[in-house]
Amino acid sequence: MRLGGAGPAGSGAGPAGSDRSRARAPRDDRDVVFAADLVGDPYGGLVRKVPRLLSCLLAGAAFGVLDSLVNHGSFVADPATITAGQQVARFSSYLLNAGWAWAALPVLAGWWATTRLMGAVAGWVSVSAAVVAYYVSDSLVRDEPFSYYTAEMVLWLAACLLLCAPLGLSGAWSRRRDRWGLVAGLVVPLGAAVQMAVLPPGLDGVIVYPQAVWARWTVWVVAAAAAAVSAALLLRRWRRFRVRGAAADVGALW
């Protein structure tokens, strides 16, 4: 693409304006390359992404099983006799069983998939695997027929089609080096902070366990740290591109 002048866009003889544009808006060609693979070699382009999709599927299944197990282990018949293991399980259940944690799974899967198209697919695959694994584990640890859970599982799988692909897309988008990448990177921290402020798990019952309060403050601290790190990375990149743009201007003068 030519931004001005008769010289090619990639040559050193191009105008200073094109150098500044390239310096300030570096292009990430992962999506372009993957789209070209799909057009020229559709099966090869998909095959190269299969290992990452499989890892997202396995990670989602592990997340679902872990969530089910900590929920089962956090059950306390008498709060006065709660053990250390039950305290750890209850604290973990307040974190893993929250909506923000399930939303973080497709975001991370999308980031791992690297491209926007595969990020959306990875987001859906990871959470679908987590949902199935969660209900399979529940049926085993509770010693109940799996048919008791099929209706609820199908409902959540249908929700995955609507919600998880956009979340996976935001995960892949968070790799961008501009303000949109920052916005995508803040989806999970801001979502976690809002949920802990509006709908904190474990704080609306008759008995409020200390682990619920600990989980709330843990999420707020981690969310604030993640937001600060994301903002710092964006500022660092912005300054780096400003320096490159200034260097291009000086080079154009000579």
C-alpha cells in the first residue's frame, strides 16, 4: 500500500509520512498469513492450528473438572468444624465458580490461539469442553446419573455459542499493540472487579464465610494489578513508536 509519493511503500526512498505511519501503527500479519493459508491451502492452515486447539480443549476440560471438585470439597455441614482443606476448597470455589473466571477461560484460549478466527474457535472449544467435563465430574463425585444434568448442560452449551466466540476474539485482539489491544486486555480484570462489586459470590447468604471475603479482595487486587500492567505495556509501546516516528522524521530531513 502506498501512502504517498511514487516510491514503493517498503523502500527507504519513500516519503517521511509513510515511515511515520508504519512506525506508529505496526502491522501484525498473523491474521493475514492465516487467511492466506486458508485460501491457498485451507487444510494445511487449519492443521497447523490443531495442536493449539487441542491444548485449549484439554485446558478447558481440566478447568471444568477442577471447578467441580473444589465445589464438592467445599461443602461444609457445620461451619464450626470446617477443616483447613475445606477452607482452601471453599476459597478456590469462590474464584473458579465465578462468572468472570469462566469468561477468562475463552479469553486466554483466544490469546493462545493468536489469530482472530482461531481465537473465536478456541474460545468456544475451551468453554464447551469445560462445561461437559464439569457435569461429567459432578455426576461421578455425587454418584448420580448423568441424565440428571443433560438439560442444564445443553443450555450452557447453547450459551457458549453466543458468548464464548466473542470472548475468544477479544483474547486474540489483546495481542494488538494499540489502544484496542488494551481494551481487549482489560475485559477480564474489569469484568472480575465489577462482579465482585455487584454480585460477589458467597456474600449474600445467611452464613458468610471468611473465604468469600478473602476471595473478593484477592480478585480486586489482582484485577487492579493486571489493569496497571496492561496500561504500562501500552504506554511503553506508544513511547517506543513515538521514538521511531521521530527518528523517521530526522532521517527524512537528511
